[in-house]
Amino acid sequence: MFFSALLLCIFNVMLYLRGINTFKLINRALIKDSIHFNNYLDFKRMASESDLRKWEIPSKKDKFLTGLYVKNSLNPSSKVEFVPEEGRKVRWYTCGPTVYDAAHMGHARTYIACDTIRSILENYLNYDLFFVENITDVEDKIIQRALNEGKPFTEVTSHWEKEFWNDMLSLGVSLPDCITRVSDYMTEIVDFIKKILDNGYAYVSDGSVYFDIESFRNSGKHVYAKLEPTSFNDLNRILDAEGTLGEVSLNKKSKSDFALWKKSKVNEPSWESPWGRGRPGWHIECSAMSTCIFGKEVFDIHSGGIDLRFPHHDNEIAQSEAYFDTNRWANYFLHFGHLHIHGLKMSKSLKNFITVKEMLTKYNKRQIRLLFLNSRYDSTLNFNSGPDGMDEPIAIDETFFNFFSTLNSKLSNLSLDQKWSEDDLNLNKEFEKLKSNVHAAFLDNFDTPKVLSNLCKFISTVNTFMFDPKNQIKYTQALLFKQYLYRILGVLKLVEPGCEYGVENKSESSENEKSLLNELVDLRQKTRAFAQATLKNKVDSETTKELLKQCDRLRDQTLPNLGIILEDCDDGTSVVKYKSLKDQQLEKARKELKKEQRLQDENERLQRLSIPPEEFIHKTYPNKFGKLDENHLPLEYSDGTPISKSERKSIEKVFFIDYILFRLWKNTRGNTIKGWRHNLMQCINLINLGIYYI
């Protein structure tokens, strides 16, 4: 460096002696070269950052490979092959809830998606999974609620943690293999922070410890914000994740630096540390606890809601890499999409949430799981909280329920005819295609909507076959179908092990009860057939009618109260369906709610029809439009601005249709059928004119 400066001085003296102009030219050239050199250094640094950001697939040597491809947030441009770090073992850490309030459907979406993927990995792909989930029981929202209620924060967290696990079990979500609670790991968290300080990636300021992002970036070994590089300077999200409580140092090196240890204020929970009493920052908790459990630099999967990607997960990555001083921590990051309600993210802060408990008073856990299974786990799901919002999952649930009830009725009678016809062979080809499609869907980033679509399509094919009078499904084939479908539905957590579809407890469908029920159904069928034949011959008709009433009472009252639905078929046989009393009550309540909604919609429609043309615009669009023309159509907005041509055209269409319906409503009140027909023909002529006009 010294010799370069000396050489530059000698050149400048010589050039000065030769003349100012020459000096300027040469000096400009030197400056230009210097700029090029600095640009080169910047390019080298950019190239280095690019290399550090690049995700590399783990080695495939001696690994259990299934052909599974996943959407990894560390490599968002394309799906990547899933390769475990060690053999067939999969170590997975997921971010659990902050326990200060009731679990809502947004939580259900995240944890059911997580539970489904866990089941696919374990029960379908046969990975040896070790699943860890944390409970955040030290956090600003918890402390604030405890202060507001005048309770110790531990009383708040223990109550809501218990409620959370109960809600998850009610939805069929399995408990983790290991639960890490923040308050149990304070010593380990402090030790974790110490090592980050020792490695030179953090600093102490006014009793708090902050992560030094600039030191981390300038180390040449690391890069910050691997998941969302473009959010690096999003201070709003960074500061929001820091919380509102605790002391914030005025001497932070950068506004982006986040707290590893927060100095606590008076009346806030605190623990001893080398930097004074305080508590951990939010991000450090997961890094420390996952390291305590896995005890390794690298594990396989980290997951959480999409809103955790930045800054929470990006900060977790930075802390953990700073602790181990390596450029690799978790190999795969899976992020679950949001649940939106009326276009907005469902959250407690927006007060637009529906609790899990409330949802379970209207729908069973299968229907709630089907709602989420019918959407990609990593996509946004728009949920309609109205009576029609669950129509699709309920329809799928009923499809499965009715199909297996029918299939079981076929399996109750072992047919001697087992020779396969051409139709049987074709049905088997559809079955082979189903298995292939389901397998491919599972391997394609856990595509559960495609799995459900294929299952429903196959069921439709089998139903068509079974309800064709010339076909008789073979016993072994029907059994094969049922066993495979139950296996897949078991993986999706829609069928309990050893139970029929729709039955949640083994005791509800024991073999002895099934045998007894079959005998009872058979006796009822014979009694019913005898009574019907007797009635046709007009023999002792009163007694026969009473006998038939008793048969109907057994079907309509006695058996439903025992969780059994009996459906009589045209051929004199009956189909037995198992549906719990609770599910029957939920179904009845839903039908009543839909009936009320239809009546409400009908009343609103009639009110709309009764609006005369001159009032239609102002009642339909209150306070939006001002002056109307002679046809009662708007000329200007309420502020006097002329209406645009495109909006005028669209309003004309709506107005014209409503005008026709108004004419029909007005002219047909109290009319005879003939009057209705006459007015309807008038309206049809008006519609034809209107179509031409529009």
C-alpha cells in the first residue's frame, strides 16, 4: 500500500513538471482504473454472496430415497428432491403456538397441514421421523395479557397450552415426539447467546444483547436473509417481530439488529444472565431449543406459517449459523399458507377469527380436515364463514361415507361367482391407475387436492359399476379396493385404525355388534317384505300396517339413536351406515341453518323485486349517485362528477333486468296461472328486446 502511494506521488510530481493538462489526463485514467478495481471487488463480494445463498442438495450416498420432491423455501425457484441427512431418519422442528388465547382456524390450517405431511412421511413413505414442536410461553403478548388480568404469566400460559393441545387432539392432530417449552430452556438459551458473542456476531448494549447483522454479513462466511433477501430492509416487519415490551437500547449499531436477550422492565418476568436480568428475544428460542434436542449442526426440516418466513425464520438461520459458524443449518424449510376470511388473513389482531371449538360445534373433524386437504398446504386458502362455506368438504365426506356403506353391504354377502369379466378387468385397470396417480401426487410436494380428486373419481367409477344391474362386484376385488382406500384415508387421518369410515372409536363397530346388526336388518327386511305382500292381498290390513310402522320406527328412531342409519333400496335390501348421534345432530343443525339462510335470501330477493324503477338506483347504490335521467339511470356521481360510460353501461344491464323482474312481480301478484303465463310472455318479449338493446 505504501509503495503504491509513493509511486502515485512521484508520477504526480513528474506530470506537474510536464504540464497541468497531461497531469489531468493521466490522473483521470488512474481514478477510472481505481473505480474499475472497486467495482471488481464489489462484483467479487456479490459473487461470494451468491455462492453463500445457493442451496445444495444433501449427499445421496447411503440415503433412503423415495422420489419425493418438495417446495423448499431455501430454493424457491423450483421443487427439489428430498434427501435425508442420515439414512431414513428425518429430524423435523416446527414452530408451535404462542399460548395466550384460544386456537382458531388459522392455527388449525397450519397444524393440520403439518400433521398431514408428517403422516405421509411416516405412514406412506416409511421415513423414520423424529418430530419436535415448541411452545412459546415467554413473549410480549403473554406478558401483556398476564398484566391486564393481574395473573402470573405462568398461569396464563399453562391454561392456554392445555387448551391448544386439547383442540389439536379434537382435530385428530397427533402430539409431537418432543415438546420444547421456552421457560424450560433458559440456561441453554443463555449459553447459546454466549457462544454467538464469543464468535463475534453479537454485542452487549445497555443490558441487552443484539445480533450484529453487519459483522455477520462481512465475515465472508455468511449471508443474511436467505429466505427473503428482498425483505432485508423491511424495518416495519423487523420491529414488529421485536415486540413492544422490554427495554430497547438507544445504542444499537443498526436499527435492523434484533435482540437475542432483552433487558426486562419492572413487573416483567426475568431470568439471571451475565448481562443482567432479562429474557430471551423471540427468534433465539427456537435456535437454542432445536440445537439442544438434535445436538447437530444440520437437521432435515424446519417448518411454520408463511408469515414466519421473515424475519423470524431468517433470523433463526442467522443465529444458528453464527453459533456453529457454518453456512448450513436446516436443509429444508416448509411454509404453510395463510387462511383468509373474506379476503383478509385470519388473525386475533384483526378480530376476524373463528375458534376451533366453535367450528367443532358445527362440523366434525373429518370435514374440517377435508377443508384443508382440498387445498395445497403452501397456498392461501380463502374461507367463507357462511353456511355454504363448508359445502365442498361436506360433499366429499358424504361421498366417502355413502360409498363405503354401499361397499360394506356388498361385502356382507360372499358371492360364489368369482370369475372376472371384461368389465371387472377394466375396473381393475382403473384401480391400478388410481394407485399410480395417488403415489405421484404424494411425491409431488404432498399434493393432497390431487389425491382427493383421484379418490372421488375412482369411487364414482365403482359406484357406476355397482349400480348397474348386470354387474356384480367380486368379493375379493371389493375387499382389495376397500383396504387400499382405507390405507390412503388413514394416511390422511380421515379413518381411525380398525374403524369404519365415519366411526371414531373401535368399540362403536365391534364384530359382535356387526353380526347382531346384520341379523336384525335381515329380520326386518323379511318382516317388511311379508307385510308388504300381505297388504297387497288385503289380508288383515290394519295389523300389517302396524307391522310396517314398527319397521319404520326401527329405521327412523331406534337405530339412528344408536348411531346406525338404515337406507331401504328399491330391490328390498337395505344399506347400513354408521353415523354417530353427534354427526347426525350436526347435519340436522346445518340443514336448519341452510333453510334459514334460503328464507332470508328469498325475503331479500322479494324486497329487491318490490323496489320501483324510480327508487332502484338510490336504494341499490346508497349515496353513490346524484342526478338521474328520465329513465331513472344515473347521470353523475353524488359529488357532481359525470358517470363514466363503462359504469353507465353495466348499470343499464342490471337496471333493465331488475325492471323486468319488477314488472313480473307487480303484475302477477294474486294472478291465476293464466295471468302468470301472460305476464311471463310479456317479460320474455321485453328480455329479447333488452338483449338486442344491450
